[in-house]
Amino acid sequence: MKSILGRLIEISDSYEQTSTTIIASVILENYLKGEFFDQKELAEKAHVSVPLITLFCQKLGFSGYKEFKTILQLEHQHYFNERKSTTKIKEPSLSSGINLVRDIYKNFFLDIVENECFLTSFIEELKNNKGLTIFTAYSTTNAASFAVNLFNGKGYSCRYLNEAENHMEARKHFCENKDVFLVILFGQDTKRLFGILKTLDKNKVFIITSTGKRDYVKDYKNVFVIKSHLKFNGYFYRTILLESLFMIILESIENDGL
């Protein structure tokens, strides 16, 4: 079941601009700041009526705004460490860089929440099978190599294949059938990867991709779409986010849950 935040993200991403998408966007905008308006304030910010806020909450399955707000605040406490930093950032020497990285991870956090079902399924499969084969394009080889070192260091049997370093078809000789298969679809050199995808079970393969390639894998069950890197400088931030994602997966396995 998706979290409230995940459902709000889906609503706000709708191409059709309605009062519903506006309400969701206003809530999301203030969520990461830890700000939760009362019903009247939210209605004013979204330029809608108070009864419309109630209707919005009821459509999400809540009795009204009070219940919705309470559950959303509890979710926020679950995902965020509520401790406040006592360290003040000095202006202007480091603040711009710190703010940039903070914004990157705030947006990435929204990706994590929106794809929570993918992560839960992937973690469960990896815990059960202990084997992972990653198919990757050249541009994401560094992130795949990081994942291999990370998981192998914890007793898993992990490997990666890409066209630049080893032939994709070599998987037949050393990949176990019980392996979890992960395909990372980023960059331009992904033609061979789409060929590999056709040979894998749609219900068992896991795919990490970008919004630009999402439509190409719409028939697959387990797809993680990273949107956040689009707001920043492609390759380097994408590598950082992928490596962070692998760290989150490993920590979740060791701590028994997201």
C-alpha cells in the first residue's frame, strides 16, 4: 500500500491542472519543511474553499482533514529525523553548495517514497535469493560496480554486465537462475539492454530508469523511476543517487525494512 506522500506525488504529477492537483502540490511544497497548515490556511494557500479540502481528504480515504493531517504528520516523523541541527551555516561561503546538495536529496527522497513498493519487493527478493545480476549501460557502470562491491562485502553473490566490458550473453554461463535481475536503463547506450529485457520474466526483473524511458518499460511490473536527477547535472548526480539508493537497500536489508 502506498504512503500518503506517494499518493500526493502521483496526484501532483498529473498533467491536468485541477483544484485537486493544486491542493496536493501545496501540501507537498511544505511537507519537506515540516509545515502542516490547518484546514483554513491550506484552503487559502491553494485558493480553494474549505469544504473542497474536506472532499479532497475523503477521496483519499480519510474522514476529513483532521485525520489526514494527523496521519501525514506521523509519516513525516517516520521518514525524517526530527532532531534539529544546532550548527548554523555561515553565509555565503558554503551555504550555496550545502543548499544544492540538500535540494538534491530532498527531491531524491520523494523518488524513494513514490517507489516504495518497488523497494519493498526488491529487498524481499534479494534477502531470499542472495544473488544479484545487474545489467547496465556504460554510463552507469561506476554505480553498478559500487553495488557489486557493497553487496559482495556483505556475503551476497553480485555481478554486473555491460557491453563495454563483457558480453551481455555471458550471463548464460555464470548467472544463476535464482538470481535477482536488475536492469539500469540510463544514458544513450541502452539498445542492447532492451534486447536483454525481452529475455527476462517481466514479473521478476527489476528496472531502474528515468522519466524519459519510462514509457518503454510500462508493461513491466517492477520499475523505479528516478525523476530528481533531471533537475541537476546528469551523469555525476545520477551516479551519486544510484549509489545512495544501493546504500539504502543494503541498510534496509540489515535493519529489516525501509
